[in-house]
Amino acid sequence: SRRRVSDVDSRPDQNSGAYIFRPTVPNQKLVLATPKSASIQQNEQFAEIQTTFEESWIKQVVRLVKDKPYVDVEFTIGPIPIADGIGKEIVTRWDTSISSGDLFYTDSNARKFMKRKRSYRPTWELEEFEPVAGNYYPVNAGIYIEDDAASMAILVDRSEGGSSLESGSVELMVHRRTLADDARGVGEPINETDIGMTPYPPYGRAKRLGDGIVIKGVHRILFGKRNAGASLARSQMDEMFSSPLVFASSEPVDFSLDNDDNDNKVVHSSALLSSLPKNVMLITLAKIESDTILLRLGHQYAEGEDD
């Protein structure tokens, strides 16, 4: 795993901003964050590695859970420093021995996976000026690479930009803070802060207040057999997107389903005699009229993705 902290484009012709991603130079190399310390926590159910960096605003936790086929990488980033007057875009990159060449795959709104070929467009001859920015694609659910020996899929918990700029490599942009507008209509840089901003003119000067925001997210990484990237991603996409919401209370709970005095009762029931097959997902279960329920089921895999 390597992390990139890239200076944002400062050229007058095009800044990086809300609509445009543009490195300082077209072939800009990674500036790597430096690991500072690591600690390991483990028990019979899980193990995790907590890593801090010399850049104190970057933290990472790698977590393995017993009997789960994936590795979760949790990252906390921010506030991105701007005291040097330079905006920054933060990328996590994973390098493997997979011989993926110039091919990689990204999802289209979490449905079909689209085949991407680096520095290539299928409908016209590409004259390339931006080999980094020009090969980034939206990743709403997952991105994967594969070869005839192995596959790797990475799932995201929010929409991110992603690419494979080298064979066997996958990178995802996880945070941005810019100081110049990209002149595409927003009229301000991507400089979100934790307090907000003063009113816009003529009522104020639109000044940002507070520190830059801190974000926390998760990448779920799966490795598998040859040419199985789509199958790997599909197996966990729905769980990643619709993870359970866990609530806890500090108040004592005195409740029993057998107590008729309870004002509110929790009743668990199911219309299924058994669980749905692993390749079938529940898309919609909604009451649309007093006597009508809309039920939509979907196959979790596209054609050729499921063994």
C-alpha cells in the first residue's frame, strides 16, 4: 500500500477543482506519506494493524475478521494542511503482482462493470495530454484487476475516482482540498471546513471558517482466482453498500415480548421459509397501496460473472 499526496495544479490555464482533476504536471509522480508507527490488536475473532504516519493527519487501520473473505482498510484523513499555500489531493494506491497490463474494470452505478483500457478510447484515436487525469473513472461500488492467475477487487463505501495507472496497480482518490477555482461554474475551490463559511456577497465575503474537514472511509479488498474480479466484487457489493446500522443506548432497558404491558412491541416475522439464495438480492420491498406490496428481486451477478 502506498499513499500519494499530490500538489494541485497551479497553472493559469486549468486548476484542479470541483469539476476538474488536474495534477500539477501531466505525469506527476507520487509523493509518499511516511509510516511512523504501527500497533497490532488481535483476539480470537479479529486482528487489526493501526498505522500512523509522519503526516499526522493520515491514519490507517487494516482489519481482518475471522471467517470473512476480505480485508477492510479504514482510513482517516484530515484536516489536509494548506499553510504552505498548496492544495492537495489524497490517493490510496495498491500494488500487486497481478499482470493486468493496461486493463481494469469499474462499475457503472453499481450495476454493469465497464472495461477500461489505459490511454485508450474505443470510438476515436486518443491524443493524450493528461495520462493521470485522463485515465481516472468514477467508482461508485468497486474496481478490479485480474489476470490468468489471480484477481483483486476493491469495494468503496462512497463514490470515488479510481484508476490503474500501472499494471497490477489500483488507486482511489479519497480526499481533496484545493485553493483555486477550476472555472467550471462553482466559483470557489474545494475547501470545505468544519464550521462553514460566512454569507456570500453582498451580505458577506464568503470566508471559510474552521479547520478542513476530516473524513473516514473503508476500502474492502478481496483476492481470488484467475479472471474472477467481477465475481469477487459482486459477492460483497450489497453488503458493503447496505451495511447494518448498529445503535446502542446508555439507558437501561426493561422490556420483554411476553409482557402485555409494553406500549410498543417488537415482532420479528418473515414471509420466507428459508433464506434467499446467495445469488439473489432483495432490491425493493415497499407498500405502495393499502393492499399492494411491491417486491423486486435481482440476480446479484451479470452474465458470465457467477460460476
